[in-house]
Amino acid sequence: QVQLQQWGAGLLKPSETLSLTCAVYGGSFSGYYWSWIRQPPGKGLEWIGEINHSGSTNYNPSLKSRVTISVDTSKNQFSLKLSSVTAADTAVYYCLKEMDVWGQGTTVTVSS
Amino acid sequence: QSVLTQPPSVSEAPRQRVTISCSGSSSNIGNNAVNWYQQLPGKAPKLLIYYDDLLPSGVSDRFSGSKSGTSASLAISGLQSEDEADYYCAAWDDSLNGRVFGGGTKLTVL
């Protein structure tokens, strides 16, 4: 059974870059799309983007200019970078395998 | 404003049956599979239904999914207090070339 473990900085200042990494344990890394989703406090889910093992990506059009998702197949990890963050980027960020297995979530707060 | 439309809340008594609707368009629900997720308070979402009507291993058969045209539904029978949660539908959108969610439905078991 695949498990995801994610980590990254939880407190950022406006204009900084959010950086999160998700490690995949207990299953194949190839053949799947690996996603990032976020949930602002008290709000619904928002898809950020996804990547496969060969590095092919799809991004949410509303975030595309600020988002980079990358993959390190040697470590079975994938990462999210979101640049120029503002308070509106405050959310719990989740990594996922193929929209079925979820990471534990990382709370990211943007505050000056 | 979510691409997929869900009622903000539904409520029903224990042991009864409730349905949650998810309305979309031909570019998402009408042409792609729908997933449903359950999010218990303070927890990460959990996959409840995939490919419109399939149950992942370990999910109770009190949950069922269906789809017709550009709308999908989640039904929960034999309601229990532990079913109180937020429920989200999701699908790929061909026009946006990305995944879209409903705004979520809060289920209250009276």
C-alpha cells in the first residue's frame, strides 16, 4: 500500500517561495500522476497541478505562472514550488497519488 | 465559484438515506470519470468513490455513486453519526486541462 510523507516550511512571508516535498513509500513510482491540492482555511479543495514519473506536468491555469512541480525518480519524491506567495496562498497543502492516496497535509501560513 | 456545483449542506436522520448531487458540464462530468471524497473534521480527504461508481477496498457498501449526463450523485444509506463530514466531487476538465472540484457538501446526521 502506497504511503505519502510530505514536508516543507510552514510559515512564509509575502513574496517568498513556498517549497514542499512528498516522498512515496511502498509502491511503484512509475505509471502514475502525482498531484498537489490545497485547502484554504474553512474552504474547499483546489487542484494545483500534477506530474508523472517522466516529468510531464499539468497545472491549474489560475496558478500556472507561479507553480513548478518537479520529480526526482531516484528518491521516489516529487516537489511543489509556488512563487511570490501572498496571504491568499495560506492553506493546507496535500500531495496525492493519482487522486486516490493522500499525504497527511502541511499547513502553510503566509504572514508578514 | 467552483466549476462543479454541489449543495452546501444536506441533513438527514440516522438510518435514513441521503443523496448529494454534483452538477457539471460536457467538458468535465459529461466526458470524464467522477471521484467522490469524504473529509472528516480535521482530517485529510479520503477517496470514497472512483470512476463514477466504484468503491475502493475498505469503503462501506452503504456508499454508492452514479452518473447521468453532466451530473453525478453520491448516495449514503443507513446513515450513521460517523458519516458527518464534508463530501467533495471531482473530475478532469477537458477545457481547463486540469482537475476540478465541487465546492463541497456538509452532511449533518440529525
